Amino acid sequence: MSKTNFIFVIFFIFCSIYCYSQKNSIKDKSLFKFNSSEGVYNPLSPSKAAFYSAIFPGGGQIYNKKYWKVPIVWAALGTSTYLYLDNNTQYKRYRNAYKLRKNGYQDEFTLDDGTEIISLTGLERAQKTLRGNRDLSIMSTLLIYVLQILEASVNAHLLQFDANDDIT
């Protein structure tokens, strides 16, 4: 065994002795009980907040008494839902026109004299774009829904920490 390896082993032995001494260094655990003006530490509070947010979007924020966050959650979910519905309606509109034109019928993008306002490839590109936007709207709605659940749970965790300036 070389001198470097021997020093390395001795160093880790001394480090492990000091780490072990940290295990039960707190004798009086009553100093760390959580007592605040709001009540005692509640380990189920984050679960309740997440559950309420999952059942009713914004419910966890209401449970945490962060009422100002509720309109933000509703606006975000409402906007992404509106964008989904709008893109889906437009997608169906262009899809219907494409099907009619492929079967030889007149669609809403063809004038009475037979002039096409949008070409067949234009209808295909519009469908592809609108379908992508619709799918993105679904994904953003789901992401916002999950994020508001996580936000309520994390906020409930953080509300239970004593943030008093008096560190004695």
C-alpha cells in the first residue's frame, strides 16, 4: 500500500467518525416543535391542498388562503381551453372544406363562379397547422392543470415553515 493510499484511507476513517457523531446530537427535541399563531404542524396539509386543486382548479389556492392566485389559475385554464375550442372549430371547418373539394362539391372557400379562394394544398397546410395548434392547446391545458396542483402542494409545505425574523 502506497503512502498516498494510506493517507487517503486514514482521512476517510476520521471523516466517518465525525459524521457519525452528528447522528443524535440534538438532545432536547421539544425546541423544534412547530407552534405558531396559526396552529400546529399539519403533515397532511399539502395533500389536502393538492387534492382540492385536483378536484376544483384553484381549490388548493383557496385552501392555502392565497385568494389572489385563483383568478390567475382560472384565466390560464380558460385561455388555453378557449384556444383549444377555437382551433378545433377552425380545424373542422378546413377539414370539411377539404373533403368537399376532394369529392367534387363546392365548399365555403370556392366562389359561385368556381374560383378557389384557398387552394387544395392551402387547405391541407391549414389543417396541419390548426391540428398542431389544437394539440398544443391540449398540452398547455394539461400542463397548467398539473402546475396549479403542484403549486398548491408546495405552497402548503412552505406555509408551515416558521419564517419569523427572531432566530432565537
